[in-house]
Amino acid sequence: MHLTVLGSGTIHPSLERNSASYLLEDGQCKVIMDMGPGSLLGLTRAGVDTKDLHGILITHRHADHCCELAWLLQLERSKGRTEALRIAAPGIFKEYLDFFRTWGRSTPQPDTFPLEFLTMPGHVTWASMEIEGRYVPHVEHSVGYRIRCNGKNLSYTGDTGPGQELIELAKDADLLLSECTLPTGSKSKVHLNPEQVTRLASRAGVKKVMLSHFPPGADTGSAALSCRNSGIETMLAKDGLRIEIS
Ligand SMILES: [Zn+2]
Ligand SMILES: [Zn+2]
């Protein structure tokens, strides 16, 4: 399974980082995790056509994680897509999907393709990817994801504050893709700092960490150092970065 960072930023516009979005690929199965502003541009830069997307995982309703979902659905309808598209997301997105069909129109735009919606938290298998959504402490109904594919585990926090539930989410992950919005020493109930990510990775037995969701001007070097000093193999997310999860 390969992971491509389409957006490693936050809600703050940045010339270096799109908002949250990641592409997972295993052969022909292509899944996007979150669709913040810039995700479709990132996908285009990665050389992937939206018609080849198998499914979309959304963590929560903040705009920096989902606002290009509306654009993607309108795009696929306008292209006359016929292949099924799958969306796994918190239940509120069912209402959003209905709204997106009428956005900018006097009558709902009909689907040209089967749109399969799955309410998260829950489990689903898409081709070779076994996906589990679990609640994380952020805004109401926020989820993070565990994806198992070819014997490898990826855990993705989306946005989250600290909490016990994260340990199960990250348990024995080959890669923990974690938000790291806050600088060292700063605390919040809805985001993490580098020390909190380090503690989580240690307690969950994570093999490798990728830090992401950086606001403009973030001291990413210090964040990485904080994790590495604890003996955890740590990478920094950067738009366009593509790695194999091994
Ligand atoms: Zn965010
Ligand atoms: Zn958020």
C-alpha cells in the first residue's frame, strides 16, 4: 500500500501546503482520506484521475477536511461517471450529500453513478483494504481510521485532541499518520502537540510516525526532533511525498 500526501496543512491558506488530504493506493484500488481545499489539485499533481477513485474516507465536518467533496461529486456527475463511488463518513454527511446535489441548481442534479454511503464509526472492506473508523476526541462525531492492507496497518488520526481512545486507533500500526497542529508545550482539547504524539506512539507500539496538519510557519524540525529523541522513527508530511507502508 502506498500513501501520497496531497495536503499536509490546516484551514489556514498556505503556499506550501494544501489542507488535509491523503491518497492510499494498492494496485487499482485508490482511496482518498479527507478532502480539504487543494486535494483535487494534489490528486492531479499525483497523476490520478478522479474517475479512478474507488472511495473516500472523511474524518469530520471541518472545512479543511471535507469541502472539496462537494466539488468532486459535481465533477463526477458532470463527467458522466458510471462506476460506483463509496463514501465513508460521520452520519451528518448523508445530509450534506443531499445538499450537494442541489448546490447551485434549482433542481437536484441526478447521480450518474451509484453512490454508496457508509456511516462511520464502523467497518468496511474496499477491495484489498480493510477499513475501520473509530471515534476520536475533536468535534462531535469525529473519527479516525485504521486501514489494513496486505498485512500492514495504517492509522490516521484526522484532527484529534488527546485521549485514551487514540491508543486503540493507533495500536501496533506500521505507520501512524498523526496530526501535529500544536507546537511543543502548547495544549488543547482538540489538537495534539509533538510530545502527545510521541507518548501516543510509544504506548500504542507504533513502528513509525508521520507528523502532519501543520499551520503556516510551524516549526516542523522541532516537532520531528521531539519524536525522534524518544527513539521513534519519524517523518514529516510534505505535499507530494509518496511512500510505501512497510
Ligand atoms: Zn483540520
Ligand atoms: Zn477539525
